[in-house]
Amino acid sequence: MPMPPLMIFDCDGVLVDSEIIAADVEAKLIAEYGIEMTAEELAIRFAGLTFPVILDRISEESGQPLSASLIDRADAEIDRRLGEEVEELAGAREAIETFAERGVPTCICSNSTSGRLEIELEHVGLWDYFTGHVFPAREVGTKKAKPAPDVFLHACKTFGVAPAEAFVIEDSVHGVAAASAAGCRVIGFTGASHSYPGHADALTEAGATTVIKRLRDLPATVEALAEFGEI
């Protein structure tokens, strides 16, 4: 049965259940400025974006200037909590190993830093599956973060694969939009703790070909889409 020449994973909210942890830290920090937003609300609105971008958007909406010092504070606390609390999402390891058994190369394209990716993936025991094939958007190629498509184009170029032949799994609207803009075929994922009613519809509208809730369904979904071609 046909399989693609490259499978690209987002990390946060796809391989590890980290988005809600980061959102909790960020929500508590912006509350210091009188801006009340729950971790769930913040995750729904801004999942997949970097914290500097989130701060800019919240500052613009609220008219409340937010100190850049929050970025360093957030980074330190998120890294600490991820290294202690983050959990692998069910089915992640099984999916990765299935692709390996089928001879499909895998990599990660993420807006997180290389340091954070190593912290959380080492914690759950997934780092060694991707060593050498982890692409932090702000550290490779053009260094443009999602929703720019650049990190996906960089990964495809590295593997010598045409973007139209590569598959991507993403949990955020911004990530789906980035992968779609790169020309990749995108599968949305709604199985993490920050998922919400309407999440699947939002991912579809952003460009996902289909949406799954269980990672153990990923290899079969990719295989089916690869067999039947463009939907």
C-alpha cells in the first residue's frame, strides 16, 4: 500500500500535551496586568503562536502595554513545568514506530525552540526518534515562525521531497494554514487537552484535508489519503 515519502509532525499539542500547560503559565502572567483570560481561552485563540506574538495581539486588543520581561519569565516557567509535567499524547509513539516500520521518514516542524523541544520530548522519551530531524521554525532556514510556511518548505527541501508529496499533522489553525500554504497535505488533530467545540471545523477551514482525534488512526489515515490521491 502506498505511503508518503515524508511525514511531518508538529510537536506541542500533537506529540505532547503541552499547549494547556503553556497557556496556563501565560494566562497567569498577563493577569498581573489586569487582563483576565483563562488558560483554555488563551489556548483556543492563540495555540501555535509564539508568546511574543500573543503579547503583541493582546496588547493591541486591550490597549494595555505588556512588558517584554514577561517573555523570559514565561519561557523559564514553561520549560520548568514541561520538564516535570508534560505527558505524551496517547498513540504518539505507536504512530511514529509504524511509520518507521513502513520506511517513512519523519521529522518535527515546530514554533518552539530547540531547547524546549528537547526538554519535553526527552521527558516523555520521544526525543531519540527525531534526533537530527527537529526543525524549530525560528532557528532554521528563513527563521520565520508559523503561520509562515517556511519551516515546512525547509523540511521538505532537507529531505528532497516535493511539498505536495509530504503529509503534516497539526493541531492549530495557524499550523494548518502554514502547512497548507507550503503545499503539503495536512491532517488536523483534536486529541489534546486544549481542544474545543468547533476545533475540527476550524482546522478544516484552515486547510486540513481531514481531522482525526486519535493518533493511532494517523498511519491508516495517511495511507488511505496517499492511495486515493488528492481529495
